[in-house]
Amino acid sequence: MAKLEARTVSAGASATEGAATIVAQLAVTNRLLAILVAKSFDPKQAIPALSSAGLQPNEIAAALGVTPNAVRVALHRLRKAAGATNQSSGVVPGPEPNDSHDADA
């Protein structure tokens, strides 16, 4: 029984280490992708793209060579502008219209 318990603990530790390795590799991949996006787009385009990809302002700032506060301000202004555009045009963000009704007509 002791051998079986030791194997179970060992397998659990191995799985945890494997998961930690995968998370670390994903973090490196995200950083490399952020650098690629930063070099391909101007910062006004890169900031929302990187943010929508799940990067935090600190990570975006490091990739673009700007301060985290500059990223936060840019994101705030983008959200504010998007809200103002939606309000002025009467557009309310929501689900896409269902096209199934058009097929019946």
C-alpha cells in the first residue's frame, strides 16, 4: 500500500509541475506575441489588441516601451469614446441580430 500511495503523490506532484511548466511557456508565448503585435501596429492599435488578448496594462506597457499608466489612460479613453459613440448613435451593445427570420421570408 505504501508504494501505491507514494506513486500517487509522485504523480500528483508531476502533474502540478507539468501544469506550471505549461503556464510558464504560455506566459513567454504571450510576451513574444505582444512584442510582435507592438512592432506590427502603432500603439493606438496595439493597446486595444493586446488588451483584448488578455494582457494586463503592465505587460502591454513593457511590450510597447511605455508606462503602465499611459496604457491605462489609453484604454480608459478608448472605452469612453466607444461609449460616447454608442450613445450618440443610439446603438446599444448587445447580441447580434438573428438572421434566421430572414431565411423564412
